[in-house]
Amino acid sequence: MTSRKSTIPLILRNSDAASSATHKPLALPPQVDIEAFNKFITGIIKLIGAENVDVISSKDQIDDASYMKPTYTHDPHHVLPQDYFLASAVVAPRNVSDVQAIVLAANELSFPLWPISIGRNSGYGGAAPRVSGSLVVNMGKNMNKILEVNVEGAYCLVEPGVTFADMHDYLVKNNLRDKLWIDVPDLGGGSILGNTLERGVGYTPYGDHWMMHSGMEVVLPNGELLRTGMGALPDPKTPKSMGLRPEDQPMNKTAQLFPYGFGPYIDGLFSQSNLGIVTKMGMWLFPNPGGYQSYLITIPKDEDLKQAVDIIRPLRLSMALQNVPTIRHILLDAAVMGSKSEYTSKTEPLNDDELDAIAKKLNLGRWNFYGALYGPEPIRNALWGVIKEAFSAIPGAKFYFPEDVPANSVLHTRDKTLQGIPTYDELKWIDWVPNGAHLFFSPIAKVSGDDAMLQYAVTKKRCKEAGLDFIGTFTVGMREMHHIVCIVFDKKSDEDKKKAHWLIRTLIDDCAANGWGEYRTHLAVMDQIMGTYSWNDNILLKFNELIKNAVDPNGIIAPGKSGVWPRQYNKSEWKL
Amino acid sequence: MTSRKSTIPLILRNSDAASSATHKPLALPPQVDIEAFNKFITGIIKLIGAENVDVISSKDQIDDASYMKPTYTHDPHHVLPQDYFLASAVVAPRNVSDVQAIVLAANELSFPLWPISIGRNSGYGGAAPRVSGSLVVNMGKNMNKILEVNVEGAYCLVEPGVTFADMHDYLVKNNLRDKLWIDVPDLGGGSILGNTLERGVGYTPYGDHWMMHSGMEVVLPNGELLRTGMGALPDPKTPKSMGLRPEDQPMNKTAQLFPYGFGPYIDGLFSQSNLGIVTKMGMWLFPNPGGYQSYLITIPKDEDLKQAVDIIRPLRLSMALQNVPTIRHILLDAAVMGSKSEYTSKTEPLNDDELDAIAKKLNLGRWNFYGALYGPEPIRNALWGVIKEAFSAIPGAKFYFPEDVPANSVLHTRDKTLQGIPTYDELKWIDWVPNGAHLFFSPIAKVSGDDAMLQYAVTKKRCKEAGLDFIGTFTVGMREMHHIVCIVFDKKSDEDKKKAHWLIRTLIDDCAANGWGEYRTHLAVMDQIMGTYSWNDNILLKFNELIKNAVDPNGIIAPGKSGVWPRQYNKSEWKL
């Protein structure tokens, strides 16, 4: 690849920044001294504007309470000290050219960048960089336009800052909800692009977000701008003579219709990775199915999980279960509805009797299955008949529609989520403990009763050892479940944080010993998890490193992301 | 990536092969002289066995009539001279270790390898290599085992030689058809793995083969063995102490259930590419839907295509059309049922009146829509009601089930294909002309009446200019159509071949000028098509070249595939 013939000034060499250290960040990246940092950041400020750059030079700037502050660049759910993963500064580029300029400047110093869309990534590290002192690139603050909503093609094209809630609002405001829905994850405030790149999931039939994306625009580590799939075909209505910058040229009209394009299909390289900064992405919207009904099936006993999962498997494969349903542990629902102290004075993990009592009090099962039916009424009725019959094999299983349950029930939230209406209630479960924060532990499980029971037993046992309640849910994909264990801890208690960290580290090893791996993880355990994907002498990691070093020879983009380190870093020194 | 610590002998340096040229292939790769070739191939023979190596040293070995000969290594539908794309030899490795040995040997000489699964790839180049003199690696001849059919998980794990027909036979013989179907393309004889890597399609709800694969095992260009996705997790039941070769170790139990794994999702790099040799692949099987009904809707007039496509779009998006249906031009069906001379004495392209006459004779429309309904009878009836009502808006549209049409009708073939029963009848249309051969031209189209009409008009016009009949079909994906234009020519006529070659080259440019690109193509026009994916100074190609040179520094795997050339080749010299 030739180097970019750039019209963008090389901001460092020509910078007239004073060499005195005006800016004193709390953290600096490796191999960068305070003078070099000042030169670098002064150049960035000059180019992008002071209003779009914040240096993190005081602990006062780090505030867990607000995602909205410009200086939000850390992990509000810090399992390590609050400032362990900390940016030196955050920059919010105004457009693609700004991103390219930042990348070119970073190359000169091998300065690590940590791109975020808006930095939610709750339970997986928030906005924090893996390498302290990185420049967090907040892609979403200014680049937050819905570029297109195409009704005929049922897709949208978005910038990094567009949230699920933004898209839903757009559909509502433009009277398009009768035609199109956006699949949403548990919390509606996240970035569509960011969630999809992390391979997050939602709960409608379009719940596999990665599968539902089509076409990307990416700033490569050398500053070049790439469009994938059919986006690599020029739009014939934009002749070169028009002089539009590449970023401003319309996407090819098939870029959001057909994901694969011609030749190697490279999109996957930019997911959970550090090979580029994605600036635009196409996403498929779910056509309004012409009818909808959410439901709850309560499953009385802890050990019924086995039978429930074995019931679910054939229903899901045959598409009688049309969407991504969830089997939630009683405490996940209980914790959404109140803190632990509202149920009990006990601080230790609750036992079976206590869990039964909570389930009884809430009129829920030890497990609770939330699903939905999509389509016209005759279709829904036919499917409901099949589902109800299948689950009736579980003694004591009960069936509810939203109108059957109290107003504060989780079903009312799921009723919204499962039809693509964003909500913000789900994370209430972190208040199960005082000063609640959380880590997600997310292994993939077979949709098999035995496997689910074993994975549940392994994780529950370790939670108990850590003195924590098991809180979790199984999210049912087509042939697997994302088992999401919510490790809730008091972030003001160092002891609690140590326990939570011990727990996730132990669970990773326990699960690897059973042949289970995680689909996504927090910064603090990325290396450990990549280390479990070790088949044949870690050939997967070696391959990823080969690609990383080729595409990003100066190692500037998100070093350490997913456990992939560029050659500039001695990864053994970065182990946690 | 470190070099492989190999137990496999470096066969060249230690070879005791005579330096005299025992073998005299018709073609040699660039930079390899006859002595070097003999040393190389003698080493390969010694290692893999003479029975698994054939040197192509006589034109008698090149036979269009049989796919089954060991020496089948060319394109039986040659639009250039029959020996234009020709292997020096073909080797059939017995196992993964053989593949690794071949790769290591090839690295020593930068000897080009052209891996095929079984080499069908009809209309796209057959078994022929892009670079003449390449060693064709016939992966499927010996490596043709069905490694697993998992009923609970509804998937299979296959080696390269397993055909769609093999899998169907397996399901039948094991009484599994009541549980699982395999999605099949038009012809049942192709390799599942090969078709999927080329991103081929079938016609059931699992028609997008690429989307339905999960997990691969790949020999990298340096000889290392990689497993992707969850396959990178060791199987805990196979401790190292067992001493199994990596290739023989069981796959992780979730490798065929969840495709993405952890970190960058790299599978796409190995599709339509030259970055490795895939040795195993997981594929999802379609759960028997519990009921099935195929149908034909005849659409009377040529210009009805517009209305039909606009009817199809919302039906497909809403999943009332559950599968990948097709809208076939009258001549595709006519040609399956007979040669041109059986309909007319005319050799020029047929005009509207003549096409109408053929349609009338066959009781078909100028366009014919083949679909199917899946599920229990009430579901099928509900969907059929919706579909029938929608298509009834087209004056004169008629509706047929298989029992309504004569025995030789295409609907009887489609009835099998759309329920995953492989057939071999479809390619009969190449006999439309004497000595019939074909090239596929395969642009992606919006599911929009206007777009379809324009693409049809552009392609039909050029077919006419080339003196050829338009024969084509639109295959309806979720949001786009694969428009497959079948360029049928007399391969014994140099003039006809020139016309066909001119036609495809002209169509590529015409379509690019309209913003349309192809999803897949024949060897002869790979460079041209990659050249149309030129947005922003060919950054996509540059990125692909960067990856290619990093992963395959000696440029041994399929140089020129999809227009991606390693640095050892001056690509301007290879333009066709």
C-alpha cells in the first residue's frame, strides 16, 4: 500500500507549539515524554479545535456519574483502580478528515489511539483505553448523523455517534415505525456502530447485529479511507470532476443491500479489532412484522433450566421462536426491581430457600423466559400454540402477557425491547449492592440442557466462593446461547473489586477447561481470554498479530484490543 | 508469526530427484524452469505418492467431457483457448499434513498453487488456475469425508471433497431427512466447502451459504494450521499428551454453533481469496420445516419484470417469501427443455414475437417465478394467500403447483432444488447452441423494478449486439438480487468465443458505469472486475494486496485470484 498522498498537514513537524509542558495529563503512553505529548496534543488542538480536545490532567475530571461529560474517557465500572485505564486526553473529530489527520499525527510518534463510538460498552470497559495515556478518539460526539434511512431497502447508514435511541426517535418522528424497526440491545443509549463492531446482540429477529450490518467506511492506520463490500464501487453519479472529498461521496446504491462485495470479505477484520477506525456503517432495519406479542414464561425450579433449554433448542431452530429470547435467572429480574437490601438483610450469597422466597414474592420463576411473537394474528396464534404446548411440559410453568403482570414487572421493559423500543431500565440491577458496578462474563454455550446446567453450575459455584450472588441470563441465538453472567460489585470497596476480578479470571479458566470461550470481554481480561483461544500453539493470535503489524506498522490503533498487541509492545509486560 | 517448527521434511533440498527433465508439462509457471519443475514435482510425488500426482504433459489429457478424470485441471467452458489457463500438474493430497508439505515445498520456489475443492465452479473457470503452470491442488479427491453430522445442533463438518449430493445422500441413508436438509445450488455435484468459499447461493431459507457456515480449518501459506472462530479453543477432552496431530484433534464443540469467536472475525479473508487452503468447514443444515410446497408463477410480458420485482421486494423483506426464489427469463427454461434448433431454425437472437411463441408453446410466461412455502399447512396456506394476492396484480399471471405442469417442466426440477434435493438438469441450457459452453456474468441488483428493468435492458442490448440470446435469472436474496446472465457460446467456434469474451468485458464496464458490480466471476475477467471496485484510488485492492503480501510473502497461493496479485507478479503484465 503506498503512503497517502495527503492534503492534510503533518501537524507535528510543522507545529509551532511551545515545547514547554503546558498540558500535564495524569497518564502518558509508553515511550512518549511530556514534551512530545505537548507537541502532539498542541498540534491536535490547533487542527481540530480546543473545544474538541480535553486533556485529562486532574482526578476531578474523572467522574463515574456522568457519561455525558466531554472528559468521559474511563470505565465507570472500574474493577481496577478508577484511573488504571486512563486516557491522556480525548479528542472528538468533526469529520473523516479530522480522523485521518489524527491518525497521521499518531503515526509519527507511535502514539496509541483508542477509538470509541460513544464509549458505553457497559461491563466491558466503557470508554477506557487498554493502554493508559492513549488518546481516546471520541468518534460519536460530533460525527452523529443518520446519513440515510432507506425505506424500500429497509436499511440505514449511520455515523458512530448515532444511538439506537436516535434511530428509534427518527423512525417515530418520520412516521416510519409502521414500516421499520431498529433492533435494540438491553440499553437503548449505545451506539449502533459501536455495538455492532463489538458484535453485540439485540432481541428481535434481527438480534445478531453483526449479521445485519452491510458496508463500512474505515480510516486505515495509515490514514487511507476504505469502503468495504459494494461500497468499493464508485457511485457513477459522483464523477471525479465534482471534486467531492471521498468521505463526502455518496455510497454506492448497493452498499447497504449486499454485504460481501467481490474478493476477500474483509469486514470482520474491523470487528473487536484494532485495524482501523470505522466512520460509517450500514445496518439493516427490521420490517414491521405486522403484529407483535411479547410474553413471559415462568419456570419454577432452578433445575428446570435443563428441560427449558432442551425445549428451546428445536423451537429456535425451527423458527417457532422467531427472535432472540432470553432465559433470565430470578435475581436478574429481582435486581431490576429493587436492591438486595429491599429483599433481605443478608449480605452473603442467597441460598435456594431465599431465592424461592423472592421468586414467590415477585410471582416469578427461578428462571424466566422472555420471548415475543411476530406477524399477523393467525401466525402469532399458531406459534403461541406450539410454544405453549412445548413449555407446558415443565410442571408449574406459567404463561403471561404484559397485561397480566404488575406495572413494575420486567415484562413491560422486555415488551418494549423485543419490539425495538429502546429502554434504560435494565442496568438497574447493578444497584443490587451499594455503589454497584459490574463486569460481564460472557461465555458461549450450546443450546443443550446438560451444557447449560454445567455452565450454570460452574459459574454459580465460583460466584458463591467470591461471596457474590449469581445474576445471569442466557440469550438464545440460532444455535448457541450467549450466557451473560453479571458480576455485580461495590466499586468503593477494594475488597469487592478484588473479588470480582478474581471471579472473572477464575471463570475464564474454568470455562476454558470445559471447552467454553467468551464472545466479548472487559479490557482487564482481554489477554487472558485471547490466551484461551490457544489451539495449535496460539496460531489464531499469531495470525492476528501478523495482520496487525502489516496493517498498522506503527502500532497506533488500540494496542492490546482483544489481546492483539503490535510489535512495539512487549505483551508479556502488559499482562494483568 | 514464527516459521513452522516442522516435522515435515523439506522435500526439495533433500530430494534425490534426477535433474534430467523426466516430466515435460505443457505449461510452466513464471520463473520456474523445467529442471526446477522436475525437482519440485519429483519431491511431491515422492511424498504424496505417484497415484496422487499427474503431470499434464499432453493435450490428450485435457478433456472437456469428463470432470472425473484425475487430470481434470482446466476449464471445460473455455472462452479463451482450451489450454490458456492450464496447470503443469495436479496433486491430490491425502490429508492436512500433505497439504502442509506441498505448501512448504512451494514456498522454496515461489511455485504457484491453485487449490480447488473438486473444481466444478461451472461458468467461473472450472478447475483451471489463473497462472498457467500452477500446481493445481485437488483438495477433494482424497479429502472427502463427512466428519460430523450433528442432529441436535443442525450442522455438519466437512472436508473439501464432500458434495451437496454426498450430504443429501448421507441424510437419506441415515434417515435424517425428516430432521435436516442441506441447501443445494442449481447443480448438486459441487463441493459444499468450495461453493461456500466462493460465496455461492442456494434456494432454501439457508440459501446464503456464506452466512450459514460456521468455523474453518485453514492451512496458511507458511504451512501453519489455523482454526477460526470457536475452533481456536482447544477441545478439553484432547489433552496434548494424547499426541494427536492438530488436524486430527476434535473440533471444539461450539465451533459449528457460533461463527464469530473472539477478536477479529477473520473467516471472510478466506473467501474468494488466496490467503490459505481451507481443509475443513462447518455448515448449518436446514431443519426440516414440517411441510413444503413449491410453486411457479408465470408472468406473461417482458415488461412485467418491473411490477414483479416491486411485488417481490416487500414480500421478501417481510419473509412472506421465506427462501431464495428466482425470476427466470423464458429462454432459461426453454433451453433446459431443448436446444435452440428444436424451437427455431434462426441462429440470430430471437425477437419478442419469437420469444412469445416459445412461451406460449411451453405454457410459460416471459418471466417465470419459482418459489416455495415452508412449514405446516396452515402457515403455508396463509403465506400462499398473501403471495397469490400480491402477484395477482399482474394481468395474466398464473399459478401452478408441480402436479399442474407436464413432466418435463422446470418446476419439477425446482421442486427438488427448493427442498434441498440435488439435481443435475439445470446446466442443460448450455446446449442451447451446438458445442455449448458458458460464462456467468453476475451483477448485484437492487430489488427494485426500475433497477431490474435497467439492468436487464443493458445486458439484453449487449447480448443482442454480440449475436447471442439473452438467457438469465434473478436470484432474490434478502435485499438484493444476484442477476445471473448465462452467456452461452459454441466453444468450437473461435468467433463465438471472441464474442462471448467481448460481451462479458463490455457488460462489466457497462454495469460499472451504472454503479453495479459483480459478486463472483470467471478467471478471465477477475482483474477487470476488481478494477471496477476502484473507489478512492483502488484502496480496496491495495488493502487486499497488503494483506496478501503479509500472509503469503512468497506469493504461492492462487496468485491473481479475484484480481489480487502478490508482489512477485507485475500485475500489469497479467492483464487480459
